[in-house]
Amino acid sequence: MDDVSGWMSAALDEAVAALGTGDVPVGAVIVDEQGGVLATGRNRREADSDPLAHAEVLAIRAAARARGSWNLEGCTLVVTLEPCAMCAGAVLASRLGRLVYGAWDEKAGAVGSVYDLLRDRRLPHRVEVVTGVQAERSAELLRAFFADRRSPDA
């Protein structure tokens, strides 16, 4: 079962929830081979004072706990923003089979924008990549967040 748009809507719900802690609104969902939600995550760097608390990393950790294995082969990570280099590395290390993301990250993206780690033929694991799913909704959420932070009243 493949409900990529529905999974992205769930990831967007996670991103919106990150706003409550002042975190950058990025959300993630990991689904198993049958399309069932295995884990979710949202940015928690501010909430947890943890520089590694990106939505993708938290979702990967939760999915590994749920599966009882670090190996997430056959699973799909759906995230609202193109992963950074750290998160792309976590995708590779966990052996996720597919990554779906919404908005491009032209400043720090490591899956097509600045770098393309997941499709680097020098690395031993390949990940299918699907881009642009609900990209405008994802990008608008981020634009509004950063515009609000830059406003003189913030």
C-alpha cells in the first residue's frame, strides 16, 4: 500500500507540532513495508537542547526500537524538508529503502540540493528518493516560521 500524500500529511502534522516548542517545523514519519506507520518524529533541538534532535533522527530511532533492529530495510522515511548531511547519513546507516521529502533545502540539503549523499555510487547502500511531495505546503510552513522569527516583534 502506497499513500505517499497521506504519509506526508502526517509528517506535516508533526512539523506543525514542533512549532509549540519553538523548533523549526520539520516532521517525519516512517512506514513499514505494508504502509503502516512505524514511527514519527519532529524537530526537538530547542525543546531538548540537543543538536542531534532532528525529526529524521528521532523517527529513525523510534522505528528501530519498534522493530527491535537498527536495520530498517524496506521502510520508507517521509519528511517535510530535504535531509541535511547528518540525517542523510542516518538514512544510509539505518538501511532505509526509500526517502520521500517535500521541500528542497538549498542551504543545507544533502539529497539533491547542496549534496546528494543517498545516490552517491561510492557508498555501499542505495536509497530510492522521491521529491516534491506537498512541497509547497512544507515550504510555506518554513517560510512563515522564519518570517515570524525575523519580524521586529519576535
